[in-house]
Amino acid sequence: MPRSKERPRQHRKRTHLVLFPCPFQGHITPMLQLATILHSKGFSITIVHTQFNSPNPSNYPNFNFEPISDGLSVDQAQKENVMALVTLLNVNCHGPFSDLMAQMLSEEDPRDPIACIVSDAVMHFTQSVADHFKIPRIILRTSSALSFITFDAFPLLREKGYLPIQDPQSETPVSELPPLRIKDLPNISTDSSETLYQVVAHTNNVTRNSSGIIFNSFEHIEEAALVKIRQDFPMPLFLIGPLHKYSSGSSSSLLPHDHSCMVWLDKQAPGSVIYVSFGSLACMEKKELVEIAWGIANSGQPFLWVVRSGLVRGSASAEMPDGFEEETRGKGLVVKWAPQKEVLAHPSVGGFWTHNGWNSTVESICEGVPMLCWPCFGDQKVNARLVSHVLKVGVQLENGLEREKIGWAIRRLMVEKEGEEMRNNARKLKDKADLCLKKGGSSYESIDRLVNCILSL
């Protein structure tokens, strides 16, 4: 045991935090945003990160970065599905992280002792390391509160026969989790459903041993889910979102932004542009790209479309179908990656066709931009249902991609009366998001509670 552990720690003011993100874009960004908030509150920050998808330390000069071995080969990192990668990371990183913590504690400055570990909930192995060193652990959930209770309900959903999903298009309501239907339950690519259920159950059980849960969300958009979580998880909850409003995440991007799109947006009419982006992980077949392209063209709307490397499965680049560029010349712009938060805040953008990753969903809500929802995997279907049927700030594109349906759905969102109603709802939610961040607001107060909780551990 490191010598520093022998000294009594309970009387010291602990101001040093160790943060450990899961190495995917949608997880790295909110963790670094959280780190920026906590640093502004007087904490010193150490970011522990894997070699896979490591952040750029030069973008965060106020933080200390500690890389650890993740044991992944280049081939594994590129070819394994997300579930397999998460499983490998939880196995491979345990030893290196434990060794790093032992080293950090042996070198610990008595004036700046480690207060706690803040880790992504997916990196569940960090709880056993925290327990070993008798350091509290608080988790960050980068998904919605509704998806959190959905994953927690997996044992019940299996018992009731909802899982494994037999009919992925089933409209049957899941009465235990309104407003979800069977088709809205999380879909995660894995070689073994049984392994998936075990990992989810273990992650949720470990969560109950933590000292608190942080959500990148706010009270007004997830009230029903929060009632359920507070019943089932008797521990401090901190809804401190939207995190991106406190801290820009552009410097945490794993892909370079094309800022030329902002100049193009400046030339478009207010509220006329449909912004299309499916995040950093979603993939599609070539034929789906073709249908999307012609659906966008047939809509007649100005568009900004993010077509990143790897978007088409099995291809490093995505080529537009013959005739698309001629048909849409002067009407749209295709880029490899965009500064999304700036795009959504631009007055020319009137709609967002999204995969409904939680970061994208929150960013759209906070700018008052209604959504065309096309969830791809994981918790995205849960988020899409929340957007379309609870918050009523979006319309869901279901049952396959066909250019005629796509064109109509875009027009429905952008120019029809139904779209205007969604825009009104979105503006109201934007106002609530703005209020929660101000002094006396729910997220503002929750950050203060989080700081006090850490200092009291």
C-alpha cells in the first residue's frame, strides 16, 4: 500500500480530481466539458485516458493528462464492435489504472490530495480500483436519464419477454417503460446477447456502489425518468446539463472541423437549412446513402450534410450518386465534419436530421432546433422516442429509408404546419434550458451541490 495512504486523510480538504472518460467521441466530449466546469470551481484535474482515441493535451493546458495502456491492437480498435471494445477496455485497463493510482498516491501532494475518481459509467472497472484505494467514485452518465432506467430494466424486460427483441418493428407498447415500444428498446451490436445482458447488469450494480451520478441533462426534459431513478437509486443525483453551454467541446473533437460551412450558412435564408449529421460512429450501407442523397435533393430544402470518413460501411470514403451534385448545385453543401454547436446556433438552420446521440439531442434542444430522428443503435431509439412523443420537438423516420419518405419528412419538419408546432415547442424548451443555467436554476444549483458533495467526501 502506498505510504501516503497511511496518513489520515479525513481532515484534509481534497481538491484533486481524477477523471476517466470512455474513449468514444460522444463520451470524451462531455467528460472534458465536466472537467472544465470543475476546474473553474477550484479543483485540479487529472485526465486518465486510453491510447485508443486519446484526447489532445495541448488543447487543455490547465489539466494533467495521464495515458495508460489499453492493450488494444490497431486491428482490434478498427474492427471490433462497440460492445466488444467496451468489454476489452474494462478488462485491459484495470491493471494499468490501478498501477497509475498507486503511483499517484505515493507521490501525492498533501496540500492537494485526491478527492475522488469521476469516471464514465461504461468504465465500470474503475469502481473496484476506487474501492481498493478507498477513494470515492462518482460516475458520469453521458446518455439520457430515460435510457438509463431502460438499461436498468433489462432483467425485467427479459422476464416479460420483451428481450431479446423478436420483432424489431413491433409497435407493441412496453407498459413498464412508457412511452417506449418494443421497437424503441436499445439495440446494441454484439456477438452474444447473454454477454451484453451481463455487462449491462454489472454496470448498473456497480453504479449502486458509487457516491453519486452526474447526468448531462436537466430537470425539464426528463421529469418522469428522474422520479423513477430517485426511487431506485438512493444516492445523490446531479443533473448539471447542458454541459456544452458551460464549456465548448470543439477542442475535444477527434475529427477536424470544416469551418467553411459557417460562411456558406451566412448566405442562406433564416430557418431554411436542414442540417444532416449522424455522429461519429453510425454507419450505413451504400444503398442507404443513395436514398438519403436523393431524399434530401427531392425535399427542395437547402442542406448542410456531414459525410465523414467511414460513414458508409466497408468504405473509407462516401461517393455521392451520379447526378446528385448537378441536381443540388447551389442548394447545399457536403462537408466531412462540422462545428455542430455553432451550426445549430446559426439562424439559417431550421431543422436537424440526427441519429439522436444524446449530445446531439441536447445540443439541438438547447438551440431550439426541431429534429428529424433516425436512430441507429444503442440508446438512440430511446432518445428519439423522447424527442418525438414526449417533448414533441421532432418527427421520427421509421421503417426503412426511402427517398420519397425522406423528402416528405424533411418538408414536414421544415415547411409544414406540424413543423412550426415543433419549432414552437423547441423554442420553449430552449428558454427552459437557458433558465436552468442561471443563478437559482436547477443545473446551476446542482453544480453547487456536486462541488459541496466532492468536498465532503
